[in-house]
Amino acid sequence: MNIPYIVGMGVAYTAALGLLVRRLRLPGRGYLPEKILCSLCFVAVAAVCATLGSRPEAFWHLLPALLCCVAGDVMLALYNHLRRPRLFLAGLGAFLAGHALFVWGLCRLQPMGWPRCWGRLVWRCCPLCRACRPGGCAPG
């Protein structure tokens, strides 16, 4: 049952390795299609891992973040080709959105008790939080 997925992952990894070898042998040619293909292979590998893992719903929680990162990769690849600053900023914005969506997606996978645990951890580990609790700040 898992054999097709494992073979598919082997093909994706082999394709990515082939693109890397091609990139090293022929620099400057085919960068944009290779970058797009590598980004899509990353999403495909994530889908296969989610399918084979114990929490397949995780993929659907993280898919928006993965797609934002693919869009960021494409925009940065276009920037490398065309050297337009707006493409660079758009790529950075897409990656920022992707990382924010990763946090959102991972938080959706956690039980609802996590904010209290996180708050306690920050409170105990951060000296600034301990020093600036209400009534505890030293005058400036």
C-alpha cells in the first residue's frame, strides 16, 4: 500500500538531485523552471509524508503556507532573472506570509491548552518579562 508513495518520493528526490547536478554543470540556464519544479517537488514530498504519517490532516493545515513559499520562490527566481526590486519585495512578502501561515497551521494542530504553557515558558525564561511584571519595573 505504501510502496507507490515511497517510489514517488524516490523519483522526486532523484529529480531534485538531477536538477542540482544540472545546475552545477550548466550554470545560468533554465534557472526559473528548475526553481519552480524544486518548489513543487517540496510540496509533493510534504503531501506524501503527510499521507504516510500519523496525521494526514496536517498537510491541509500547512498547504497555504507551502503555497505561499512556492510563490515566494517563484518571485525571487524572477527577481534573479529580471532584477526588479518589486519582485524581491513581493517574494519576501510571500515568504513572510508563508511563515505566518506555518505558525497558524501548526497552532491549529495543537490542543487549545498551548497558550498557557507558552506564556509560562516565556515568563520563566525571559528576564525582561520577570523584571517588568506589574509593579516590578525599576524606574528608568
